Amino acid sequence: MKRFDPMFWFGVSFLTLLVLVAVFGPMGSAGHNAIVADPYLGPSAQHWMGTDELGRDIFKRIAYGARLSLMIGLSVQALSLLIGITAGMIGSFGPKWLRVMVLRFTDGMFAFPDILLAILIIGVWKTGVEPVIVALAVTSWPGITRLVVTQVASLRDREYVVASNAMGASTPYVVIRHILPQMWGVLLAVAMVDLAGTILAESTLSFLGIGVQAPDPSWGSMIEKGRFEMTSNPMLLLWPCLVLSTTIFALNFVGDGIRAALDPRRKS
């Protein structure tokens, strides 16, 4: 049986290409906001995706939007993993009163719709990249915490963990040496899927005008502007929608592939 299916490799290939485009695409003498040609030009050798209503290169703006989306998404996931793993370990190994407090607070976070909570946080604070990262991290960590608590419950009775405890090993040693290494694969799979949701949420916030602010291009803000040109210049809407949707699918394919590879029922 193959370890990974073709959709996993499609996702890996597309994400590799996306990272290269995000790193190298915006480079050049003309930046992503430079007016380089006439408005509404179609795709050509000079402008692969054409130009927008101001004559700016759409490909460079898509590439810069990819850089922003990946930067925001990875920052959110790093914060979510840090907070979620810490809270999950406290909820599993802390004093009883602290465990109850952490788990009840985590459950309470699930009562709020993620996007509405993010909008509330940004509304209280301000718009911009940093508030978006903080708002999305606040809404993302409870899922990681619940996963960590579930994983710890299934791992703490394993023979090697019980033996380590019997030999007098400290809780931090047991967590770092025995529990966390067994969880990284599952956490990576979940983080890939969560990254897709984070990028979609960032695009939603930018579409609503409270995410990444002009003149920096976000896929969400490009979609918001392109919808007004849907009939006369559909390419302004098509390109950011196509790249955003393909990125979401690719991240889910990779996450599902990792999860399937870790599933003992799938192993021959």
C-alpha cells in the first residue's frame, strides 16, 4: 500500500510552488503597487495574469498576497500550538482546580463563533496584520488544547510512561521525553488543516475591510474589489479566487495525507 496518495503529492507540489512564488514573485524593480501598464490588460508574457483597474501587475499582487497569507497563517499556528499545548498539558497534569479551570475556559471558548470573536477583537483593538494574527490565534488555540488533552489521556497509561513515572521521573521529563514526541505527527496534521482555515479566515476579514489594509494586497481584499468587475473584467475576481481555493484544498490534502499515514488501520 502506498504511504501517501496522489492528492497528498499534489498538495505538497502546489504548496512548494506557492512558497517559491511568495518568496520570489514580488521581487523586481517594480513593486506590487507600481503602475506598470495600462489598466485591464489580459495575460501576456510581461504580465502573466494581466493588470488590474489601475494598471498594476496582478501576478505580483497575488504573490505578495501569498506572502502575507502564509506569514499570517504560520504565525497564527505557531501561537496556537504554543498556547494550546501549554494549556493542554496544564489541563492534563496540573492541580485539579487548575485542570478544571483550564478545561472549562476552553469549553467556553467553543461557544463563540470564531470569525465573530475575531471581528470583536479587531474592533476593540485596530485593523492591521498584527491584530489579525492575535485575533485568529485567540480563536484557534482551544482546538489544539482539546486535542492535546485527548492525546495525553490515551498516552499516559502506556507502559513506557508508567515505567518512567515509577522510576521517579518528573512530569516535565515525561512530557518532553515520552508524550510530546508521540503527538507531533497528529499535531502537524491538524496544524495543516487549521492553517487552511486560518488563511480563509484572514481572507474573510480582509474581504470585510478589517484585515490587511491597503495598499498591501490580500487575496480577500482583491476578491472584494474584483467582485465589482465580475461581468466586465472577470479575471480580476478569478485569479485570487482560484489561488485561494487551490491553497485551501492543497493544505487539506496534505493534512489528510499525514493523518492517513499515521492511522494504524491504513498500514499494511
